[in-house]
Amino acid sequence: MQLRQFPKEFSIMILDNELNIIGETLMEGDKYVPNNMFVTEEGLYISVNHPDNPDNREDFLSFALLVLEDDD
């Protein structure tokens, strides 16, 4: 159950409007919670409340904005 809710590593796939894969980002283990995220005009916010994250503060919901940079 722990691995299902708080995986060590996971990836986020970026799809175009026809669901073709245009990118994929491997996320750091022990930092993010993939089941807890939301999207705004600024981008994807993902929870950093993983229990193994040393910066986790259990009394707060904390999120980080996922920023992708162009490789060009």
C-alpha cells in the first residue's frame, strides 16, 4: 500500500491534443506524491508531502510548480 500511494519514482508524460507522447519527465523519488496534483494557468502543481521527503511538514499541504525547460 505504501508503494502505491508514495512510489519511489514515477514519470509524468506530456501528450499533445491527439494523445501522442511529446515528452516524459522522470520525477525524483521520495519527494513528490503523484496522487495529489492540480493544474492552473501557470502549470502543474504536484504535492511535495511525501513521507520520506525531509522537507515535508505534516501540518501543511505543500505543492511545487512543475517547470519544463526546452532542450533547444
